[in-house]
Amino acid sequence: MGTFSVTSLGHSVVDSFHSVGGTTITLGVGRIVDRPVVRSGQVTVAPVLRLSLTFDHRVIDGAEAADILTEITAALEAVEQ
């Protein structure tokens, strides 16, 4: 099955990063920063959290890793403010 870890450097000025091995999957969580985004065809400012996912290709397929990151993103975006 493998291992999973979460690394958060959001307490500092780090926006994103990439882990080098050690676990099957490592989810990197950066800081939340206001950034320009497009919503309904208009540029506006919104809080953005960058996520990164590092995975061991010997254990998990890239498509499956992408699905995991997509599900995490969808769950975070579904949280009501």
C-alpha cells in the first residue's frame, strides 16, 4: 500500500515545493496568498493555496496520483467559507 505524508511550509513565505522521496505520496501545502484569478470571465483577486504532490512511480501510477490531487483540490474548494 505504501506510505503518505503531508508537509506544510505555509507558516513561512514558501508558496510551493517538491519533496524528494521517502514515502509513496507526499502532499506539499504552501501558504495562502491573494493572487489574480479569472472568475466568470473577469480578473479578480482571491486567496490561492498551492498544492504539490510527489509520488513514487514504482508504487503508484501517475494517473492515480493526479486523481488523488484532484480529489483533495475538489474537497478543499467545496469547504464553505
